[in-house]
Amino acid sequence: MKQFFEINRINTLYSVYVTAFLDNYYPRIVVIIGHTKNGFYKGGFPVRLRSMTGILIIGGGIAGLSAAAALSSEAKVTLLEAEPHLGFHASGRSAAIYLSEYGNGVVRKLNHASKPELDHIDGGVLTKRGMLLLARPHERQDFLDEMRPFEMHEVSMAEARGLVPILHPVNTAFAAFRDNVYDLDADRLLQYYTKTARRNGAEIVTGSKVSGISKTSKGWEVLAGQTDHNADILINASGAWVDEIARMAGIAPLGFQPFRRSMARIPAPGGHDVSTWPFMDAVNERWYGKPDAGGWIVSPFDEHRMNPHDAWADDMVLAEGLERYSEMVTEPVTRLQSSWAGLRTFAPDRSLVVGADVADPSFYWLAGQGGYGFQTAPAASGLVADLILGRVPELGDDVVEALSPGRF
Ligand SMILES: Cc1cc2nc3c(=O)[nH]c(=O)nc-3n(C[C@H](O)[C@H](O)[C@H](O)COP(=O)(O)OP(=O)(O)OC[C@H]3O[C@@H](n4cnc5c(N)ncnc54)[C@H](O)[C@@H]3O)c2cc1C
């Protein structure tokens, strides 16, 4: 009380004090919020709140937000994100492409299952872009091997240059095309899921890093900042940090590995209008490129093992990737406008992991989105919702089994 009166005295002239018994919170100790000249002040007593929720999601990327949207109409959901903004890590750094034949067989099933919702959400988040697979003169066999799984058809170099006039006359010797590859509006999808979850009553808390997780007789107790959250079910959607979160909860990690992928933004090659150019992919994963807001982005297709962290692009990796790109086009790279990198996190078998942990059925994994987190989000979040809510999964048993944490 002495502390309270001291603060009260300091702020008397400018402050309005509110005792906040916030909705859904059971404060162990009264919270004092004071309004001062400089904004809101919070203090007076040690602040440690208790928040009750049915389902607690850790991670405010595409995985966590899509799950929050899928579950919040049926359950009380709280989502905790460590960073001040949602979509700060991998989900803020993607190439934003939908390619149904990308990933292994199980991932492809998720891609296909997600397409109707991606076509429908918010008026549709996919726009046709097309894809051109390119190869150098000595890469004929690699070209044929890659073309088939992508279900592409070979086109003449004249046709390819009709689409992209900067293809090198000697160094780019083979091209294949498919038109049903799409730009995916990643920002709009994140916003849609965030708005849907909030409209359904979910609480989404940013700047709230989970630092402790313990199992109690009543469920989970999760400490984030100064708040203890209690939940019946925990969903681990923490991207590159999923194994760390599992360890924190006393759950055995599954061996996820984050890999860095970088992007370089350069001016539109030769000043061309690139808006209608297709997504371009050089065989043997040498580089890929696509138009982006009037400019052009090129990825060196890098895949370097990393520990979970806030990734950034390595200059040498970018320079080598841009060198490989430059070899196959006629327009030189004149300058780098910006660059970034993100972590693509994979399970050992490169399929997503969706479902309850074998040792604790109240701990759910929604992890290992790798390079497909956006294009698989509707189906993966739908599955985690089906499993938690006890509905018959819309995805077939074979897919559910192939995604289950129990497969390891
Ligand atoms: C360069 C690049 C290109 C890509 N291109 C595509 C593409 O074209 N199409 C596609 O579908 N996918 C693409 N991807 C993949 C896609 O971006 C990822 O699969 C997806 O963003 C992963 O989402 P996530 O929610 O699992 O992870 P994240 O977006 O990383 O979200 C996890 C969140 O958990 C939070 N978190 C971690 N620890 C804690 C903690 N202790 N407390 C609270 N919060 C915590 C993190 O802060 C983070 O925000 C690409 C990725 C990269 C890097």
C-alpha cells in the first residue's frame, strides 16, 4: 500500500486511476493504470495477471493466425506473439507464390485442399502469374526431370522470349511453362485470419513472449511477460522455435530444422514493365525470380541450416545468386534496392506436423510449414481445428496419418 500511495502522490495532478478487473482476467493483485501527461502508466503493485482460455496458441505467423481463425468460432482462443507485430518472422518474408505441385506428396495434397478457400477468402487471394522453368544448354536432362513433376509443357525459346524478353540467347536454352501458378496475397491472408479471429472473440496479444510453460492438474500454465495464461489446450505454432517451445513444455522435440532463404529486390530489369512476367525458376535450384510491386525479386534459392533467430540475408549468398541469375538474362543487375531473409522450418521428412503429441494429447503441433506455410494454411488449420473439436477431419485418413506427430 505504501508503494501505491507513493505513486498516487507523484501522479496526483495528471492521473486518473483505474482498478482494472479486466474481462476474462482474474488478477491476483489489483492493477493500477494511471493516465499521465506522458501517456498511460501501469504500476502500483507487482502486476501478474491470470488469464483463462480454452485454447492457447503460441505464434502469430500464418500458422497460428489461421488456427485462431478456424477455432475461435467454437472455443475461447488466446494467441500469444513474442514480437510487437504479427507476421514478423517467416510469414513476413515469403515469396507469396501458390504452386500446387510444390513439396512432397502429402504437402501437395494440402496445397490442393487449400485452393478452394484461397480462391474464396476475402474475394480470393490468388492472382494468376504463370511459371517459366529455365535451363542452360547442358542441363537438358535436369530440365526434363524437373519439368514433369511440375506438370509443365516445353515451349520454344521464341515463345519464352515473347513472355520475358530478357532471356539470354545462348545461356538460356530450354524453357517450360504452366499458367496455373499464382501470386498469393500474403498480407491480405494474414489480415483476414487476424480479423476473423478477433471478430469471433479471440484475444491476440503481441509483444508477449512465452518464457515458461508448465503442466498443472487443470491444464497448462503459460507465462508470457507478466501474465500467467491458463489453458486446456496448447497449440505450438511458433515456426522456427517449435522445438524450443516443446522443450519448455516438457515435450520431446521432433527434430525440426530451420533453413535460411534470402531475397534480393532489384529494379525492373532494363526498365521493362515486368507486371505480366511469369514466376521464373532456374533448374537445379540456381535462382528464382518474380515481379514484386513494380520491381523484381530474385532468390538465390539458398538453404542454409540455422538456429532459430531473426534472419537476415548474407551479402555473399545474394551476390552469388545474382551472378547465377545474371548469366541467364541479358539485362545486368545495376543495383540492389533491398534484401531480406527468412527461416523455412522443416520436419525431418519435410511434411508438416499437425496433431496432438503422442505423450500429451493436450499439446498440439502445427509446425514444419517449410516453404509452403501460406499455400497450405487453410487445410492445415482446418485439420488442427477438426482434431481439437472432435470433428471428422475433412482430409483423408492417409493425410492425417502422414501429418501426425506420432509418425516419428
Ligand atoms: C524467402 C521465403 C520465401 C517463401 N515463399 C513462400 C511461398 O511462396 N509460398 C508459401 O506458401 N510459403 C512460402 N514461404 C514459407 C512461409 O513463409 C512459411 O512456411 C510460413 O510463414 C511459416 O509460418 P509460421 O506461422 O509457422 O512461422 P512464423 O511466421 O515464423 O511465425 C512463428 C511465430 O512464433 C513466434 N514465437 C516464437 N517463439 C515464441 C515465444 N516464445 N512466444 C511467443 N511467440 C513466439 C515468432 O515470433 C513468430 O512470429 C517462404 C518462406 C521464406 C523465408
